[in-house]
Amino acid sequence: LGAIKAGAAFHDQDHVWPVGFRCRTMQPSMADPDKKVEYVCEVLDGGSRPLFRVTCDKADDVVSTSAAGAWSEVASRVRQARGAA
């Protein structure tokens, strides 16, 4: 489930982001939005703060300093692939 790292950036009043935590979800593909593919989101050790990486088999990894930022980039790429950028 991940390792708890000391440091204010790795937790707040409502959340804890354990380094190494991974989750999986099925979402529209960034390459072909008509198909659903498995994405893996994981928390990485960015030194002073967590990094959030979203990976999918057929696309480049997305890395951000927030989970919302990573998923926003995925959504943007899906929209772009649909031609609605």
C-alpha cells in the first residue's frame, strides 16, 4: 500500500499520500478514446513532495505534483485525441 514518508507535503488534514501506493482504473484511452484501457496511478517520492504518475500501455507517462494535475492532463489528451482540444 506504500510507505508513509515524513514531511508536510506527503499529508494534510484530510489525505495521506504513501510513496509507492498504486491504484488501477479503466478509462478511455489517450490514443483511442473509443476504447477503455487500464491506467495505473502511483505516488512517487519527489524528494520534498510527492509526485503522481499515471501510466497507460499506449501513451507516454503523465507526471504531476498533484493527482488532479496528472488526471487533468490525461483528460486533456483524451479530448485532443477526440479532436475536441
